[in-house]
Amino acid sequence: MFGMPLIIPAGYAQMVIEMRLGDDPEPMVTTMGITVDPLDVPDTLAQAMFQTWTQKLSGQIATTYATTGVTLYVGTGASTPPTVHESSGAEVLGQATAAPLPQNCALLVRKRTSAGGRRGRGRMYIPGVSEIQVTAQGGILAAAVTGWQTAFTNWFNALVAPASGPPHIPVILHRSEGIGVEPAPTTISALVVDSRIATQRRRLRP
């Protein structure tokens, strides 16, 4: 990892969601910080986070993509590294049957908070958007934005107010500033789907 290390305090975890495209050997990941309840069993929580993601988002993701698992990095509140916990079980394929965009294209989801400046902003990149949902200029059709937004709102709500068990509030985790006073996680108030496709140059193949 480059730059200052990510701070994961006790009571928080970094959730890493891994996806793959067919036979492409390079995984794609997206992340979300969450609160962790003292009664949580981390391995069980990792599996629950995998199930919540696939239940709420798989309907929007192209069938050529699979969500392969969730890894949780749980903060210890000490000088030791976070503990690592992985979900188990079979990968879950997306359910949208239309052909997807090239793998360097992704849905951009903004993490909204009440804080200003860089510390108050975050984003997620989600592959597997159907080609028919996007115009030649990179705009996402309004109906598609609504579908994705509904799915992400449902996922957010399932974290904040699950049907059973404690809430796992989405947060933005910050990197160490190296000045003695480390920034606390920032609570996310909403996830907002952008109306234009994002591209990531590192996903381009030679």
C-alpha cells in the first residue's frame, strides 16, 4: 500500500468486496468502511456482508461478472495490524443479461457525508454495467440510474437498519496524517449514483 497507512480503529472494519470477470485473472475490488459491534463474530460478519451485497446488488450486475467474496480488516485499537476475516462459499453471478461495458469502465457511486473538504468525500467503482444502459457520450440512461440508485439505497439501508442483528454504519476511513492527532472515521449519510460512467486507466490491458 502506498502513502500513509489506512487507519482502522477498534470498533471499525474495512470491507473489501472482490469481483471477477469471466476468465480475467485480475480481480476488481471496491471498499466500504463500517462500524463493528462488540458482539459481532468477525468471520460470521464477513459472510453476512457478502450475502447482503449479493442480495441487494447482483440484480444490477452483468452475468459475466461474479462477486467472489468479502474480506474484512477489523481494527484492533492497538499497534498490531487489523485482523483479517474472509467470507466462504460459492461466488455469486450477476443477473443482468445484457452485455457489459469494457472492464475499464465502471459505475461511480459517491459516498456523501456532512463533512467538507477531501476528508468528507469518498467513492466506489462498480464494474458490470450493461452496455445498453449507457449512451455513446458516457451518460447513463435515467431509468438505469434509478435502478442502480435503488439497489445501492437498499444496500445502505440493510447495513444501517438490518432485519436482525446490530447496525453496521458505513463510514469513510482515513489515512494517517502522521502529526500525532489521527482523523476519526467520517459517517456516510448516503450513497449517490453518478449519472456518467467513470473509467480507470489501470484497468486498461496492454
